[in-house]
Amino acid sequence: MNRFLVTHNYGMGALYWWIEAPSSDAIIQRYAEVEVVDLSGIDPTRFTDIASLSIGDPAPPGLAGLEDQRRIQRGKPGYGVLVGRGKVYLRQDYLEERETYLVEYDENGYRTRQIMQSADGSLERSGPEDWLFNPPEDLWNPDLASCEIPREEFDSLWARAHDGN
């Protein structure tokens, strides 16, 4: 078993755990919305006061819900289809706000480009320098599979969009 530093980055903060597991992939397969932290250039002693567990142990608060979420996701069609393909492009409609977001994600689930389409059809584009937060999207989530669009569609809208404020 190896010891991994694991985080759940939710934008305005993050939760951390040390998890003993056979591999980083075993952790990703067990818990939704987590990342295994690359400790290159990081002093691990900064994380001495956080919970430590083995992958088979009962999950502590914060991690237990992510374990349940992943268990449900694994049984759905589309689980993991966006993983390992490089950049992916998604369209998500937010009916209450009357907005659609088209997003380019890198292979780790981080936004690299984003287009906001308003109800009137106007298109506003933005990039990482425009965002205060950029938590990763869990590309294993099967609910995202139906949101995928072709890169050509994204690029066409990107070319027509104007820069945000």
C-alpha cells in the first residue's frame, strides 16, 4: 500500500486526506470529485494535521458522501467515457439562469476556455485569467457524457464570442 495526499477542491476551499491505497487509480475509482495531489515541489509536512485512513476504512465526514456518489456513478452508463481522451468539450444548460455554458476541459478536468451563451443568443468567452476559482470537473461523472459536443462546434462558437469584461 502507498500513501497518497488526496484533495476535494470545491472552489472556495478544499478538503484533504492521507489515504493508503494500492494506487492513485484505486482512490479515483472509490471517491468522486477528488484528486491525488502531485507532491513534487510540495512539503508534505504542511499536511501533518489532516485525517489519515486506508482505502477500506469507513470514510470520514466529507469523504463518505463522495464515496457514496462514486458508488452510484459506477453503475450508470457513460461512467468514465470522458477520461483519458485529452481535451473534452461540454455544453450545460442552466434553465433558471437562462444561460448555457460551453466549456473546454483539459485531461485533468480543469476549465481552459469557457463560453457563456445568454438567452438572447449573445456569446461571451473567458479563460483562466478571468476566473477567481477553477475547481476540477470530475470527468468520470456519467451525467456529463450526454453533455459532450464536438470540438468544431465549440471552436466555431468561440470564434464568434466576444471577450468578457
